[in-house]
Amino acid sequence: MNSSQNKFNQSQSQMRRTNQTNPGEFGASNLGQLTQTGNNFGGTNSANAATLKGKLASLEEQIQLVADEMNSHKKDVVSLKNEKDTLQEILKMKTHEVKNTLLQELNKVEDEMKRHFSHQTSENSRLQQQITSLKAEKTALQNQLIALQRRISDLEMQVGTDDVKF
């Protein structure tokens, strides 16, 4: 408590010096307006000294409450920072996990696509061979048809000429 009283006494003496050098800015009449109980600091009688001690005690109590509140807020900030760091680590882990899962899935899909592509290529090759075979068979059948049509035509000619000879 002595260090806080010393700090308070130093700040009070600074206020007095400020009042002497620049009275318009923060004069002695303003000090009376700053009190919570309405008593004026301007008097030097013993009643004011007793209230001054009470006010000092009240100010010290308020300073302690503010300090406690600041410490509480500092603890909250530290707690929130730790929570943020923890959440960031969890997020990194989840992101890494999702990335690995997606890469595995992508690899599976690529393998399946390669397998299907290979199967489709062989199927296309087989169908192309069938088409070539069917085209060759069609050409052979067309040639046979033409040959048969010529033969029919020749036979019809022969049938017509054979009737005349008898």
C-alpha cells in the first residue's frame, strides 16, 4: 500500500504544480467539483483532512478494484488467446484430415477412371474389329450378290435361247 500511496502523493503534487502553472485548465475550483461526496478539497480544517483520508481510502479502493478488474480482463484475454490457438490447431488438423481424405478419394477416382478408360479402349478395339469384319463380310456378300445376279441374268438368257432351239 505504501507504493500506491507514494504514487498517489506524487500525482497529487503534480496536480498542484499543474494548477499553479496553468490555472485556467484545471484550477482549484475544479478540484471541488471532482469529489464524489460534494466536499471541497480547498479547505485546510481538520474535518476536510478527515474526509481527505476517507477520499484517499476510497480512491485506493477504487484503484484496487480497477486493478483487479484489469487482472481479470488480462486473464480473460490470455484465456481467449489460448482458446483461439487451440481452435486454430484443431482447424489445421481438420483441414489436413479433409485434405488427406480428398486426396485418397481423388486417387481412387483416378484409378477407377484409368481402369474404365482401359476397359473402354479394349471395348472400342473389339468393336472396331467387329466393324471391320462385318464390312469385309458385307463386301463379300455384295460381290456374291452381284455374281448371282449375273448368273441369273445369264441363266435367263440361256433359258430364252434354249426354248428357241427345240
